[in-house]
Amino acid sequence: MKLNDLGEFGLIQRLTKNFKNFNPHLLLGIGDDCAVEKITDEYMLLVTTDLLIEHVHFVREKIPPRFLGRKSLSVNLSDIAAMGGEALGFYISIAIPRTTELTYLDEVFLGLQEISELYGVTLAGGDTTASKSDLTINITVTGKAKQGNYITRKGALVGDFIQVSGPLGSSAAGLQITLRNLASNRYPNSYRAHIDPQPRLKVGQALGRSGAVTAMIDVSDGLLQDLTHICNASKVGAELDFNTIPKDDEIILLSNELNMSWENWVLGGGEDYELCWTVSPHRELEILKIAEANGAPAPRTIGQITDAKGIKIYRNGCDFPITTDGWDHFRFV
């Protein structure tokens, strides 16, 4: 069996299944957006880490270095948001080709600084080393959440409504703009969504405080794949009404121009970093209002949790065929 047969999440399970937990304070380890460790009776420590590798996650010539720095930190902060947490500090390890211009690195770290100051998260340390070829950036973020306020992928109940914080598919459209050297000012929302995603920290914290959200994840690998993580962890299924999923009209115009499927961008494009959560029906409207009041750009109810296996999608009352699986590094790279 090859890596591309097993896939990213199958590989994680294979490599980690025999590890034991020697830390009695670790409440949640591999399998969610953050690890959760008890530090006091009141607060939990949240930890997440993510890699961005040249020619895998980004093409250096296609993204300004300042925005590469911004995105590197933002995508990690999104994991803290998905747990309902408050970000505290971050650590950066960076492998740099020796021929890299110092002004390029200055711009990368300017972007990191901007996001650091915007969300009040402190640069606390890290490591630097040389790379023979590609630029690699690894960031670890720590955060905190009150006991009872952090939200995991496990907890969705049959009958819960499924909601998202904002439009999906825009980052996938923005990726096509960058790869094809299209004029970014023609589709500014899509381009910005791809190079400068916004972690929904305030939204996540407000949802955590509400006590109404039963499960949550950020949409990093595509709606279908990330919702599947909630379903698998909660041992439930889901039904989605495709027409209710929020989207920016730009992606339809771009997809028509490129003769590509904007529907696949919405369902499986990934890197939107909006939040997806489940909530009991009697608090549906209340939670949508809370999300909007805390910066969610287009909170919507898009479906419902079921007791059937898998995810079904309906469009105009008819079955909608699923032709995308979302992102998997070892199947698509």
C-alpha cells in the first residue's frame, strides 16, 4: 500500500495508534483542532500546530511575502477559534533557503507581526534552520478556554442544526486567480479570501460562551471533509440543503469564465477558515444572531444532523451528487 492509497487521516491513525497517554492532564489529544490540557480547575490549555511548505501550500511567486506571513499565523489561529478559545502565544520554526533575500523575510515577519498585533497573540519563541530548496514555515499556537466553554468535534446530536459562519468556496476561487495570473481586482473578495483568511476568534469564543453549540470545526479542508470529521467523532450523519450554503457571487462569475464547478469549490475547496458548528433547534436563531454580532460575515443554517451514516445533499428538493472529497495531502500533492 502506498501513501496516496491510505490518505492523510489514515496515515495519522496508522502512525499514532500505539502511542499511550502518559499525561494525566491531557484531556484531548490527536483527532481534533487542538489538544486540550487541564492547567487549572478553571482553564484549559489549547495547543495547535500547522505547516506551510513551498510548492505544497504556496508558490512563492504567487503570494506576496507579507500575506504569506499573515496567512501562516491566521490558519493556526483558526484552530483555536474552532475550539472556542482565546489565543495566547505562538512559536515559529522556519527552514530558509540560503539564497533568500533578507527583504523577503522582513516582509514575511511583517505579516506575522500584523496578525500578532491584530489578535493579541505573542511571539514566544521558535527555531531557524537552513533549507536546501524550499521555504518551510511551521507555527504552533497556544490558547486557553474556560472549563465547559471549549468545543470539540464530538457532541453533535441527532436533530441538531448545522450552521456556518460565512461564505464557502471563495478561497478555492482565489487559488485559481493566483495560479492563472488573473487580475485580482476583478475578483477581490475571492483573492483576499485565499491570501489573507480571517480566523473567526471572536465568533468561536462567543459560541463557546453560549453553551448551545454541541460540536464545531473550522473549514480548512472543505465543508464535506470537515463536516465528516464532526459526524465521525459524534457517530452521526448529516443532510445539507445546498441552496442555503452561503457563497459570494464572485465565484459563480469566475467559474463560468474558467468552465469549472463552483459547487465543488463550495463543498470541497477548503481554506475558507469559516467555522462550522451544530446547535439544538430551539437555539438556532439565537446562535445565528450571536455569530453575526461577533463578526461572522454570513451565518446560515445549512442542514441537520441525522442518525443515518454519511452526508446527503439536496438541491431544490432533489438529491445532489457529490463529486468532491475535499483536500487530502497524500492524494492530491
